[in-house]
Amino acid sequence: MFSERIRSLPPYLFADIDKRKREAEKKGADVIDLGIGDPDLPTPPHIVEAVCRAAKDPSNHCYPTYEGMLSFREAVAAWYNREKHVRLDAEDEVLTLIGSKEGIAHSAFAFLDHGDVALVPDPAYPVYNNATVLADGIPHLMPLRQENEFKPVLNDIDRETASKAKVMFLNYPNNPTAATVDRTFFKEVVDFAREHDIVILHDNPYSELTFDGYEAPSFLAVAGADEVGIEFNSLSKTYNMTGWRIGYAVGNSELLKGLGLVKTNIDSGAFQAVQIAGTTALTGPQDCITANVAVYRQRRDILFDALSSAGMEVKKPKATFYLWAKVPPGFSSIQFSMFLLEREGLVVTPGIGFGENGEGFVRFSLCVSVERLKEACERIKGLDNEKTKRRLF
């Protein structure tokens, strides 16, 4: 019934986790969800007001343009110039997306033919691997290991694979590991891409959720990056707009044309009222970002202290709203996730859901209130060694 492409996709573990969560809730469990990466903080009021005004204007009820409103793309360009010190031509180097996930998935169809290799980090956001599979490409996994600070070792990619590769997916600050990089790493990536004629697709939605003085660089801030790649970004995490579905791709104009050709054959662009609200977000007051970061920093510190007190190995992240923690000895990542759900009513994401190299870890999200997070921490602190030795499987 289904195509070979669909049948070849790996099982979507997160759907099973959600099912088990609902089953636990039906049994009366007080479930605290630390699994999903969806901000619980509301979209700032001035952005909501902007979309309400725009939605009442009949001129915004028609089909939007495929590339996006020029006013929105100009706002993106101005934001990149101001925040990332990257100059962009709004007309040719900015493409509006219906959320960055849409653009990332479509990029596989823009740049991969049957049998082409995509260099895919592992563990990683599943869309990189799955989009490659759907585009009939071949994912080649780049392990992200703790001993390498969860960065791919480019020299470990054999020359034959590198010669076949057409694209490389990257994502820093990283989901799920919360790892960060500096410009030196991106310079290595640019050199590697030039040597092997590879398109770099950098996913950067957590660029503004940074702590302790760390500033996440744009991939495009490195000399030569605009010759070899594009960067995806989104308003979802920065302005708490996940449900609005508004993002963008920026960088090399020819690469954006390729992505744009896929889009024109598949979608009709982002709702203009949402683009107008996005323009308000990018050009308006930015103190909402500062407030968000302060909230996540407080939550990070609370959860980090609890996990450390419980004896779990975890590094305090400098970015994102995730903590990436090692599971206790004797557990797989799925087993420990199910243990926390069934024993303590806590939902976390098993690392294996992000790829084979995620095994041995679980991801905790900070997208719950301080009150609920403190309750979760009390349950975590109650996990003594005797409890974790008892198997529920």
C-alpha cells in the first residue's frame, strides 16, 4: 500500500512515548512532561496584537507569494546584520519558510538525487535523516560523541564517502545534546565543503537561547560560508512561536533558488498575517528574548542541580533548553525513560530516538513551569540506587 520510501523510514519513537504518556494519565498518574521541546511561555503580546490586526485585513487573505513578503525578508536581513553581523540581500539571500522544518525537509529534494549521500549527524533532529530517506538519498552518519564534545570529526569521514556526499546537515547550538561550537569549527566545515564540493545545511533555531556569556555564531559569519551553504532559522524558539509556523532560510542565493523551486511546486507560502507578525517580532523590542533566557537559565540550574544530586552525569549547557544526561548503569535509554514514566510520572526522551549514537543518554526539556520542574526534581532526587536496580521490564 505504501511507497518503499515510507516503509524505509525508521519507527517514530516519539509517537510511542506520547501513547505511553496518555496511558499513564488514564491510570491517574500526575505526569510531568520533560520530553517535548515546545516553549510553554506565551508569544509576546505585541506580536499577538500584530497578527490580530493583520488577520482582519482582507488583503492578507489571498495566496501569499512563494518567496515571502519583501518586508518580512528585509526584517530578517536587518536582524542578521544587527544580531549576527552577517549582511544579506533581502531579495536574493532570504527565503521565507512555513517553519524551518519545512525548508530543511524540502532541501533534501532540492539537492539529492537517487543514491546521493547526505552526511547526517547522529544523534540529531530526526528530520535530517528522514528527509534524506524520503528523497531517495543515502544517509551517512557522523557520530556525535561525548569525547569530541558532540561535534563530528570531519577527518574521520573517508575520502570515498566525502566524494559521494552532496550535502551535510549541521545544527549548533545542538538538539538533542545542547552542545555548542565556535567559529573555528565552522571554518573547518567551510574548508571541508570546499574541498569536497558539499552543500552545508545549518539548522540554527536555538541561536538566541544562550547562557553564561556564550553567544552562538551564525555559520554564515565565517568567511566563505555563503559560497557553500545556507542557514535555517525560525521564530519558534526565539519568540515562542512554534505553532505559528514561520521561519526562513538565508545564505547562498543559488542554493536558495533550488530550495525555492521545490517550494513553488509543493506549497503556497506562509500566511501573510503571520509574516507581518514575524516582522513585528524581528524589528520590535527584543527584551522578550532576555526574559525568556532568564527563565530558562533558572530552570536549567534547578534541573542540573537535581540531576547531579541524583548521581546522574550531566553537563550544564550553555545554550538551548535541553539537558543531555547519561542513563544509570544497567539501563538502555528506552528502559530508563519508561522507568521514569511508570515509576515517577516523568516523561523524558530516550537518546536512541535521535539515532544510534544517542544510546546511553536521555534528553530533559526545560519547557515546564518552575513549580512543575521543582516537583519533577523532587521525584528525581528520590531515585536511590536500590530503586534504579529494580527492573520494570
